[in-house]
Amino acid sequence: MSFYRWDGEDLILDCHLQPKASRDEFAGLHGERLKIRLTAPPVEGKANAHLLAFLAEAFGVAKSLVVLESGELNRQKRVRIRGPRRLPDLPGLTARPA
């Protein structure tokens, strides 16, 4: 099992979110999930919105192409990135199969 999978052109990420961190960053793996630290607080959807913007920047896509599929009120989240333009240097993340 991996923290990501490809669904056609889309990349699906299983994430573990740590809000109210000192900086925004990928922080390795947390079990079978990609750990992401964000500076945003977990109130009124701020952390979710910040997560989507952070991932859009990291994968080179518009914010509208990053969708929270599950985990709206949870630290465990599943995110779909539609047609990522670039892949950040993450352990085990490989390009979409041809």
C-alpha cells in the first residue's frame, strides 16, 4: 500500500494533516499516508483551503484542480489532483505509468 495512486491522469493522495505547524511542508510518511504540516489553524475550513492551495502550488496546477475527496473534518484526508504538471520530491512518488 502507498500514500498515492494514479487514476488515469489524476493523482490521488492519502494525507495526514498537522495544522498549526511552524511552516508549510511535506514531512515524510505517517504510516501509509503522506504527512503534511501546515501553518493554518483547523477552524472554519482554513486548514482544508490552505492544504488545497499548498498542493496546487507543489504540483503546478490551479487551485480549482485540487479537490478534497474525503476527510473534511478529519486529519486523515484524500485529495485528488487533476493532471499534475510536476511532481515534488517525495519518497516513493513516481510518474504516472505510460
